[in-house]
Amino acid sequence: MKPLRPFALTPGRDVDRDQPPPFDIASYYYDQRACVAGDAELLKRLMVAVDSDHDLRPPQWAQWYSVALGFQPDLILELGRGKGNSTAIFCQAASRLGRTRVVSLCVTDAWMQETVPRLRPLVPPDWLTPLDARTTDILDADYETLLDKAGRVLVLWDAHGFEIAETVLGRILPLLQDRPHLILMHDIADTRYTVVPRSYEGETLWKGSTWNNGAGASSGRVNIGWMNSLQDQVVALADFAVRNDLEIGSADHEYAGFFAAHPGAADEMRQRLGDTFFSEQAQWAFLSLTGKEPPFHFPALQRRFRHRSAVVVRDIHPPRWLWRSTPLPRLIRTSGVPWAYAAVIDVQLRDGAPPDVRRSLRVRLMVDDAPAGIGLLSADRSRFVQSRRVAPGLDVQTVWLPLDDPPAAGPLVVYTDDEPSAARVRLDEILAVW
């Protein structure tokens, strides 16, 4: 008896009408070998500058570099940056491609604070020009605007957790389905090609990653199909794949098939790239709807905030003769003096909010010329209770400033960041949400 597929009794996509994908992960690796070899010394210097090889191994640098060069996107969207292994890879790819923008979203600022100063002596002055590196919550980015004019999109999904998975599968992927796209996913090994134990080795049943709850990375891993990972996203991926009659792509599987079909290619690449940049082991996955016959089924998004309140905005510094509401948008210019305040603004809710709910200020702004800081002072104005560094970008950005203790929160401040450069900041909207 022929085995039944999942959802066999429920109509789904007509998979017989699927077209072969317009990309080839393994061929990219082989076809771009000359570029990888030519840039090998620079890539090594970039790896030393990033100083985070435990997050991404050197062969993975070469593999992702080859994908970026081979796929030739006009936009690379990076979800999760950390110290910036993939950011550096994609900046170098953009410098070779010549027309590619890189938008990088991450809640941490290690890239700008630690990595960029070490990179600048190694690269040309315009090497960072295609990059829009934002310190922001990935869940709150305006993807409709980010993807609006992009024709061919490469996404790195390297931030973890179910909320991120919901954003990628329920918000980003629907926007990409009608244009060529490819999503790379780190931290997923293929049990068909990677030696992983069958034994639990004393571990309890996997109950989800502990990475995001402050306990550090879990030592336990979950196995679903061929996917082996410690990250929650494989559960969401497996569910999404079954619902939509899709196969999650395995780079390990692609490389194994390619090098088996092309005797001598592995030896050629090893000789050209060395063991530093060549390996048939990948331990990353990929996903794309390009070439697949719709319809697709996407998860709904959980609303993070259900209520909002307009605010009254008044200038404190620079002082004004009349204490009056300040209209938005408002253009602010910071000075070239690190940490100098350019504007101190009183923000009051127009509508009352329940005292027992978590509130945040949602600030939409555009920053040009140099990074700028935005934050909330304490009620006595002695310290920041919340602050964010905002890198210059081509689009309006959204910053969320939690009001964990409203009575302790004071004015909103726009200030010069630690970089001694003047910035132009346009405040477009300030809302209180809960």
C-alpha cells in the first residue's frame, strides 16, 4: 500500500506544478571558488576583526559568501547580527556585486561598538556604504517598507525564538512570495551527514531552547526529520513545511549530492581554498517559495500592542519662551560632541492608561549623516533608564522605549552618540502603546 502523505485527505497545493528552484546552493559554492580564493586573505582578516568564529566557522563564511555572490540579490536582509560574521560577509559580497543593499537588524550593538572600529583599517572607505545596520527589535521592523522596492531578496534568519519564527513565516515570507527570494537559516544540522548521537546522553526530553531566557544555550537538541538543532525555529519550520507540502532545504544534502556527481570537484576546491574555506559539511538550511505553486498557508501574527495613545510633546531643551506643544515631524541636529544633548523633550500621554499594564513609547524617526542616540531619562534626570543607538539609514526607523516604571521615567532625549559626528534626526511620530 502506498504510504499516505500528511494532510492526504485535505486539499493542498498542486506540487506537480512546482518549478525547479532558480538557484543552486552547491553550484554557487563551486562556481564562486575563484572569487572566494581571490578574497581569501581579506576574508581571513575580516574573521579576525569580528572575532566570533564560534558563531560561524570559516567554511561557512565561504559558503554564505558564495551564495550571496551566486544569487546576486539587490537586497540582503539580515535578521540577527551579533558581532557581525554574516554582516561582514554580506558587506564584502555587496562590494563585489556593486548594486546590493544590506539591511541588518539586531537588538545588540556589538557590531558598531566593537567590530566596525576594527574593520575600518582593513577595508576601503566606501565598503560600509551599502550597509544599513539598525539596532532595533526585529519584531517591530517595517518590512513592508524595507522590501517595497526590492526585486531579488536574500534573507539570513539567524535570530531565534518562536516570535521571530512567527515574524519570518507570517509576515516576511508573504511579502516575498511573488519575487525571487532565498532564506538561509543557521544552527540546523542534517543528521544524514553529521554525526549526532541517538542517545539522549543523560539529557531530559527537549522542552525548547533556553537561549532566550537568560540561561544560556541549552545542551539538549531536538530532532525533527533530518533537522537537528537546539533552536525553537525547527518546530515552526517543520510545521510550516508540512502544512504547505514543502521541503526544507539542507546545504549538507546539496553539497553531498553535488560532489558525488562531480568527481574531483571537492579535491579541486580543497586545493584552491584549503581546509580553512572548504568543507562538505555545512550545518545550515534554506527555504524558498520561489517556483512553488500557490496557495500557501501562513501563520497569523500575535498583536504585541492592542492600545495606543497620542502624546503631548513639549520642548525643555533648547528652552523656548513659550511652553507649548511641539509639532511633529521635528528636525533635530546633534553636535559633534560625544554624548551632548541636542533636545530634551517632555512627553505626556493624552489618554490615560491602566496602571498595571506594560507600556512603551513608539518613536518613528529618520537619522542621516551619523549615528544618534535616543533615550528616556529618569524622573530626576540623573541617568538614562532606556536608551538606543540609531544608525543612519535610508528609511524611517522605529524605536521602542519600554516604560517599565512610568513614575520613574522622565524626558525624552536626542543626543550625540559616542562617535564625534553630527547627525540629522527627524522625529516623525511618538506614541504610547500598551
